[in-house]
Amino acid sequence: MFAKVIKLVVVAGCILILTSGCSRRMFIAGAAATGIGVGTYAYVKGNLQRTYDAPMDKVWQATLDTMQEFDLTVESQRRDGFTGVIDGKMADNRSFQINVERKGPNTTEVGIRVGVFGDRGRAEVMHGHIYSLL
């Protein structure tokens, strides 16, 4: 019994250390996203990535529909059976790039980068709309 309590305290301590500061927000956001069925969620170097539990064709179409819904200018789009890239501009002339990658038959990862350094807020709104269309 005592050994179980010690293990629990050690695990809890490790979780607290790992989730302190900025990483705590990422951990909580990732856990929340997983809870609503979006899958994994990460913001790395200005790129907001989420994994959706949906086939690539469906995610690709939802992404294009999101661009149209927000009146974003799509400058180029290229796609094959495994990856796709959408490049475009926003009304404020900031560029964006969306990378879509098939991870499995019903798993697709989408990375969104807005501007040079990334705009997490706009990327989150775009991901939210993509998710609502799936």
C-alpha cells in the first residue's frame, strides 16, 4: 500500500514539473482537444498542428471550405494521396500556409502557419472551423 502511495506522489510530482509554466497551457489545451475528438494538438515554432480523426479527402475539403468561408485568397494548392499544401494571403497581406498530411486511413494532420512568426489565434480559429465541418 505504501509503495503505491509513493509511486502516485512521484508521478504527480513529475506531471507538475513537466506541466509548469508555458508548457502547462499546451498540455491542458492538448488534453482538452483530445477530449473533444480533435486528436493531438501542438504549437511549434509558429505552426499550429492538430490531428483529426477523419480521412484526408474529407479534411482537405473542409480546409478548402474554411478558406472560402473566411474569404481568404488561395494563391496555390497542390495535393497528392499523402500530402497537400495550400498557400495564400489574408486581407492584411499576411501570408498563410496549410499543410495537410495523411497519417492513416482515418487520421489526418493539419498544420497552419499564419505570417512569418505564426499567429496562434487565427490558426486556432481556422482549425475550429475545419473541425466544425468534419
